Amino acid sequence: MTVKDILAVKGGEVATVDPSADLATAAKILAARRIGALLVLGPDRRVAGILSERDIVRAVADGGPAALEKPVSSVMTRKVVSCSPIDTLNGLMELMTTGKFRHLPVLEQSQLVGVISIGDVVKWRLQELEQEQAELRDYIRTA
């Protein structure tokens, strides 16, 4: 299973935010869409960073409610790890576990084509395991 397979079903829609937006606006987008992270795109529509719920919580813990007025660019993670459509599900699991993050932008020739979350990875892995289990049952029945 590859990232391309997942995106073929999931789609390539990506929630984004402008680096100059304030954290309150970003938090409202996250809550409305019921997601855990937003990609921050620069003027060239390239990934400039990623902002997670955790980033916002840390900012508020450090600066109180006034932190919600800060621009996304002051809190976002700038060093964004990404994947490509040809990466495998097992590779993503390893990358997410090692890096301790839950969202991976999918880039193809430096262009954003989607995002994969840990939820997507778990869902697809469970489907793979269920399929393997069904195939083993069928094999045992016919043997």
C-alpha cells in the first residue's frame, strides 16, 4: 500500500492557513474541520510550515490567552517532514513513530498534493490486516 493508494480514496484536499493569520483563526479552522493540523503555505503556495493543536496549546500555556493574537508564523513548525506518493504505509508508520508527529504533507515534485495523518495510516493498516485475515481463512477452508 502506498500514499498514492490512500490519496486515491481519501482525496487530496488539504486544510491550510496563511502565515500571517492569528492563532485564534487557526484554532477555529481546526475546530470547525475537526482536524489536528494545518499546513502553512507561503506566497508561492509551497509548504512554509505546519501548525498543530499542540503548537497552539504550548503557545497559550506559555503566553496565556494573548498568545491567540500571535501570527501562525511565530509558532508553526518550520522544519516540515514530508512524504511522496510512492512511499509505503510501512515507511510512513516508521517515519511518524521515529519523528513523533501525526501529519505528513505529501509532495510531488515540490508541489503539495495531499496530507496523510496517523489516523489515515491506522485505518489503512487495519484494512490490510482484515484483508490478510480473510485471505488466510479462505485458504484454510479450501485446503
